[in-house]
Amino acid sequence: MLGIAHVEITQFLKQHHLAQSLTISEVQTLAEYVTHAQFHMDQVIAEWGTLGEALFFCVKGEMAIVHHTADGDEVEVVRVRDGEMAGEMSFFDRQPRSARILAKSDDTQVLVLTRARYQRLKVEKPYITVNILEQAIISLDHLFRNLSQNYTDFSTYIYGKGKR
């Protein structure tokens, strides 16, 4: 991978769902469009309220999606683990981020795809961007299912089974 010496293609292929439908050549092409970033425990990867100018693919470690409550507290909504993506909502809808993304392990490593590089990739290699979009849909589905289950559990706890 050009510019990403310490993250091997085989690790990327093994861990990322995105790469399952790409050839090795396509993964190598994608690798030319991303940069590597490393974060420590609780370091901010993306800040709440900022415009999503990048997508993050977790290569190693974990990221937490943290939401602000009305009273100013922070609540972890979901964990993003090896092989998963984060930051897709703001990236695609061009709205300010509704949550903070934090590293949740001491050696969290991510691949970063900026909007400018995504736009170029979209023109030059549309098949790869279709796969990124599919993974974004899967990621959002995972988030929605997690939130739906949490809401159901909470409602059952508050109102009792079969009520509300």
C-alpha cells in the first residue's frame, strides 16, 4: 500500500468487509486514495458539530460513537470494531456530525478517505465507490438495529412488556 507501510494489504483484506467484494488490484487502488492515522485511548477522531470531510475504516482497535445528551452528558451509542466504518452519516449527507468519534483502545488504527479523494475515486473507479456506499448502508443498518434494540429494551424496562 503506497504511503501506508505499517498497514499491510493482507490485514486490510482480512478485516474489512469492504474488501470482500474487491480484487487485490482494486484494494491496492483504494489504498492509494486513503491515508493511515493512529489514535490513543479516548483521543477524538472526529468532533461533534463538524462537517464530515472523511470516512474512517477501522483497521485495528475500536472506535466509539458518542452522542451528547440534552443535559450535556455523553452516551456511547455503538462501538466500531476492526473491519467496520465510521463517519458515514455526515460524510454523505453533508450535515454537521451528530456525534463524536473516539478511539477506544490505545493503538486504534484507521484508514481515512477524504471527501476530495472520494470524489476523485468516484470518477476514476466507480466500482470501488459503489462498494463503499454498500458498506455505508450496512454500517447505518447496524447502527439503526442497535439503536432500535436499545430503545425497545428501554421502553420495556420503563413501561413494562407489551405496553406503550
